[in-house]
Amino acid sequence: MSLAGAMNTAVSALKAQSQALSMISNNLANSSTTGYKGVSTSFSSLVTQQFSTTSYPGGGVTTSVRQNVDAQGLISATTNNTDLAIDGNGFFVVTYGQDGKEDFYTRDGEFSVNKEGYLVLGNYYLQGAKTDTYGKIVGNIANPEPIKVNINDKQAIPTTTEAIKANLPSTAAVGATFSTSMEVFDAQGGASTVSLTFEKTAANAWKLSFGNLTSDGGAPTGTISPTSLSLTFDGNGKLTSNATETLALTWTNGSTSPSSIKLDLGKEGSLSQQNTGTGLSITSIVGDGAVPGSYTGVEIGKDGTIFAKYDNGLQVPISKMAIATFPNPDGLSAMSNGIYAQSSSSGKHDIYHVAGDGGTGIIKSSSLEASNVDTGTEFTRMIVAQQAYSAASQVISTAKDMYSSLISAVR
């Protein structure tokens, strides 16, 4: 190898080590960046000609960037329930802008709710599929859309179950009646009262009659079917007739469609007949309805289900976020703000999944994934790069002196 070849080789080393130092610098600068994936330098040797025993063909060194996108960082807890982390494989799917046509991907879960009610990461909108009130996907997870959380400012809880815990007096005479009432709610949160009348029809036998639905002011709001139930008890006072009945409610105020209530008398409810006195003894009459509540925030499950929360205690599933996986995540094209784009090196993403399905990780809410950069390792690499750069500089300096000696000899 000539002196010129030695200098060219040293120059390639300077370029390579400068590139390595640039990557190390960027890694250290982003050591506290949420979801940041460190990069490393891959060195490859160059030759100028076929190997020969009479000359050395070394041509220097070249570098390439090696991403560590699939290396997970430490997941730590936060106090914001829209902070999200994926524990395992996969990426959040986002679009730039609400009407973005191209999907991008990120591990940075620092999402927030913007003024329109969408979950966003800066200008990027988190994507998912809509669900029904039971959490079942009704949208298309393969073609997700921006997730909007405050879809209803007010949300009511219609009554679907009522449980009665009470005791009927076994010493009551046939024909004796006892009355109470229970409160029910329609789909709009309107409250109505249902009168309950227990009438003893024979030994160990009663009839439970239901009055019409009425408002607090006494105005009729609907009817119930059936209007009565037959109750029978054994000699120990235990209910032997059906412990669960379904009541059909027809609302006559025009505010809602028909609904039904499961009346529990023997499981969670406990209706008995004991000799405990002469009157009806009520422990509790409890239903699950509630008046309309105001939107208070979101709750996110480990499968990526997003619930809207209301101050009446209701949590309504509204969407499931889409999670993407790739054959080679290290081949994704890195962009600013922790965003990645699909590339020919990464391969095409698999069909979008919900978290925990198809080999994807689970969602951890109120958590963030830290950078996967190890500062100790980066400082070590920096020292090595610095020494290699100094050595290459020394080669150039030595070659310069040899050139000077050659020129002096010619003179």
C-alpha cells in the first residue's frame, strides 16, 4: 500500500469514527426521551483489489447505522392515565393529523386528550376501532380511525338488575298485604318508582304484584309485564319458586324504547319467610341504574380497550386501539418525535391486532417506556471512538512526515 493509500485509509477511519461519535452523541442526548430507541455503528472493512502476497489491498472502513428498535426500554409508572406503554411486541398506530391518510408507528405513549376529545401525541392521532357498550369491536381494526374519548358529555345507566333482600312474616294471616317500592331508570336516566305489594295467598305462598311506573310527582311513565309473580317457600322459609324473573318495561313517556330488568329474589337477593315479627322486614332493594353523569376522563385496559368514565360511576367501552407488528422492526425508517414509517427493510406490517393478540404485548396505562440507551455503554463506546480517531489522525501525521522526508531527499 502506498503512502497515499495509507492516508486514504486513515481518512476513511476518521469519517467512520466521526459517524460513530455522532450516533453516540444522539443516543446520549435522547437517553431521557420516552420510547427512544438507541442506534449503534456497524463497521465494515473495504479492499481496493484482490488479495496479493506482495501487496496489501486494504482500502479502509465504512459504516452503517444499526437500529435497536425491538429492544424494549424500562417501563415506569406515571400519574397520567393517558400515558401508555406496550409491554412486549408491537407499535401504536398513529396518523399525522385527524384526516391523515398514511399510518405511522411509535412506542412513545405520551398521549393526551386534545380540545376536540381525541387521543393525540403532538400532531399525531392514535388509531383504533369502535366498540359497542360490551367492548366488542363494531368497527374495522384493519382500517382504524382516530380515537375520540368524550363522545358523550352526559351518560345515563339504565336499570338492568334489581335484587331484593327481605323477609316475609310466616305468622301473617292469609290475605295480609305488605307494600314497598323500588326505583328504576330508563336509558336517558329518568327515574321512576315501581310499587311492590306482597299478599299472602296460602300457607307458605305469596303473590308479588307490581304497580305501574310513575315519576316522583306521580305521573305515569310506563308499565311492567308480568304484573305479578307467585312465590312459594318450603317449611324452612326458603324460596322454592323461581329465584330470578325477567320483567319487561314499556315506557309510555316516549323518551326511550322498551327495556327489561332481571329481578333477583334468591341469589344475590334473599327473599325468605321466617317468624321474625308481624311486618315486612326489608334488608335492601338494590338496582344498577343511575341518573346521567358527566364525562370525567378515560380508563384504559391491558387489551387496549378505552373506557369513557362518568361521575355516576359508569365506564363505557368506546374503542380498542390498533397495535402493529413487523417482520423486521429494526428496518423501520426513523422520523422525528419517536415516529417510524414502514420501509422495504422492515417488511409490511401484519394485520393490525388488539393488544395481547397475535403476539403483541399488553397495554400498561399510567406508564411510559423509557429510552433503551445505556449511558455507561455509550460512554465506553465514546472513549473507544475517541482513541480510534486519534490513532487515525496519527497515521495521517506520520504519512505527512514521510512525504516531507521523501520530498527533502529529492531536493
